[in-house]
Amino acid sequence: MDRLTLSWLVLMGLTAVTLLFARHGDAGGGVGIAGAALLLALAVAKGREILLHYLELDHAGPGWRLLMTAWLVLLCGAILLVTAAGALGWVGPR
């Protein structure tokens, strides 16, 4: 099996887990902060897989891989902070 096919299978598996978890969260009234963290971690894993194997950053220098992974983590961390702030009532309608 070539690397792109394996990467595609990994992405399909991560997407299935994301869909199942998000669907389960809808039934219980939301996924909460921990659930949002899990969903964002899955998003980082999928984004990294795409960056490394479809955009071929696995052949680039380690600096590019680190920079792009850090950008994904920073972006998802910011989204998680905003989600947590809203869930804890720090921002939003009062």
C-alpha cells in the first residue's frame, strides 16, 4: 500500500471518529470544553496528516514541519480558549 492511500485511510478514520463523537455530543446537549479539546486535537491530527503527506512537507526541512504544526496547534488553542471562555461565562451575553 502506498503512503497516500494509507494517509487517506488515516484521514477517513479520524473523520469517522470526529463525526461519531460530534454526533454523540449533539444528543447530550453539547460536547463541553473537554469534548471541544478532543475535536480540536483530531482537527490538528488531520491537518498535520494533510500537511505532511498531501502537501509533501515530510520532505521539507524540520523547520517547516514544526512551523506548520505550531500554527495548527496555536489556531486550535485559540479556538479552544474562546470556546472555554464562552462556556464559563467570561464572554458573551450577560
